[in-house]
Amino acid sequence: MTLLPDNDKYAIHHGDCIPHMLDEMPPQCVDFSVFSPPFPSLFAYTSKPEDIGNSEDLRGEAKIHLSYFYAGLRRVLKPGRAVVVHVMQIPRLKRSGEVGMHDYRGINIRIGERAGLVYEYDWSVRKNPQAQAIRTKSRELQFSGLESDRARQRGALPDYLIKFRAPGENKVAVDSKGEVSRNEWIDWAECTWGDIKETDTLNVRSAKSEEDTKHICPLQLGVIDRLVRLYSNPGELVFSPFAGIGSEGYISLQRGRRFYGCEIKPEYHAQAMKNLAAAERTQAANSKTLFDHQEAVA
């Protein structure tokens, strides 16, 4: 199977990513992968049993899904190349009589390592506590909780960007020339990214009409942009096994990369294809403008 013909810049497989990675995609075909795995939230995305988001049991069923998932990801990633997984910690469900927090970050790290990936680092991404309190209605963040029993209070939950690398030698070095400046690396090497705009998502940028499908929790475009520039070269293949409405592909194409994704939900798949087509047009127009400018200077 050839993922992308030489003249194509993107494609999205409509279906479950796990059997696709394990049995259908060529081994060691991906240069870099960045994505958000579905957070267990009980039929928030689809009603399909194979949807990881429907695995509410983080101690059992969800771990089984993630084990097969990371085995597939390990199979398709080229030796020595990076993958970044965007997660957050998950409050336990009060309706199930649970208290406290599930260590979703730790679960992903442990299962990724068990699959053979090398855990190397994770950044945290700052979140606004007031906005999070309003969105999640978390009593642990609200003033009402503060003024009734402070023993239950906690701070805002950050996002985590877990960096793994496939074992083996990277045969094509990721060259930062023209992609990441020294001043940018001074900022990005901080352990916490505090300058990411939470609303800088494809939902906001690309939604043009009533019928456009929006994603429940899209990854910020500023995060994707940094990671694509850090861990891939122009022309290389970026992969998202949970493509959603195409955020990772949108940035990858605009940065001169190729993109391959998987998406199980029909509405997301259709919207992602629209968004990637728009990104390809924008990138082509920008390249033409740059070429015309270079000819004029010459």
C-alpha cells in the first residue's frame, strides 16, 4: 500500500486507526506524528465501540485500546523519529462514586513505553483557571468551593505534550535551518508554554457556515506549528491517527509538509477534507507569491 502518490500532498483514511496502523499502513512510513487521543468521555465523539473515547474504564478497557493503538503507532513510525501526544489529566467520574484524578498522562507514557517507544520529555501548556472553571463547571476551581472547603480546591489542569521517539537511528536529520531560530528555541525550551492562545484553533479559523462541523476539543494551531517545525523537515510526512477536522494537517500543509490521517467519524472526516483542501490552496498561493517576488528581485 502506498499512503500518498508522489503528486498528492494529503489523504485521510476514513475508519478506525488501530487496524489500519497494525495491518494496512506500510511499516516505518511516518516521519513525525502529532495528535490528541480521544479522552474517555462516553460517546462524546461517536457511538462506535471501537472509538477509544467510549472506553470509560481507564483501569481496564481503555488500557487495552491504548495498548493496541501504541503498538500500531510504533509500527508505522520511522526509527529515531519523534511523536508528540497531547493529553490532560482526567477527573474521575462523580456519577460512578469516584473522587480524585485519573493519571491519563502517566497511562499514555507507560503504555507507549511498553509498546517500545522511548519516552523523552513532556511540556506543559498553561491554561486559564477562570476560563476552565466556567467551561468545566469544576467546583474545585470555583469561588464557591474556595469559600466552603478549601481542602478540595486545586489549580487549573494544564495540557501535556508527551514526546516519544522510536528506537533506532534516525537516517535523515531534522535540520532546523530556516525552520526554528535560536531565539525561538530559547522560548520553546521552557518547560511550560505560557504563550499559547487557547482559542487559536481550527474551529475558529475555518468555520465559515452553519453546516461546518466543529471539533469538541481541537488542539491549538500554535502548538501544532511549533511541533511540526521542531520535529519534521519540509516535504516529510506528518501523521495524525485522530485527525478530527484536520488541525494537524492544516498546519502541516501550510508549512510545506505532506499529511496523512485517520478519522472514524464521518462528519469530522468530511470537514477535515474541506479544511485540508483550503490549506493546500493557501500554501500554493503563498508559494506562488514568494516565487513571483524572487523573480522580480532577480
